[in-house]
Amino acid sequence: MPVAVLPFIQKQMIQYGMTIYLALDLVRSICNCNMFTEHSCREKGSSIYLLSLSIFTMIYLNCVSEK
């Protein structure tokens, strides 16, 4: 009996765990975009790179979550 329950538990953990992971990663990317668009950060090259990385992360998460 316990062996039959393991695939069910694994499926539920993947379904809900990945949903939570995607939601938290999307919130993190939005916070990064807000932080890196401030006036003091816009002039630094590394901030522009990290801003573009956050934008592409949001695009990637939207493409992955639709499948």
C-alpha cells in the first residue's frame, strides 16, 4: 500500500511545489525590476544588465508555465 501512495504524493508535490516556486520567482523578478528602475540604479551598467535579466526571467516563466 505505501508504494502505491508514493507516485500520488510525488505528483502533488510537483504540482503544488512548482506552482509556488513559479509564483515566488515571478514576485522576485517584479521586485528586482522595481529596484533596478530607480534613478540611482539606472546609470550603472550592472543594474541595466540585472534589469534585463529580470525581464527575461519573467518572460521565460510565462512561457514555461503555459506548457
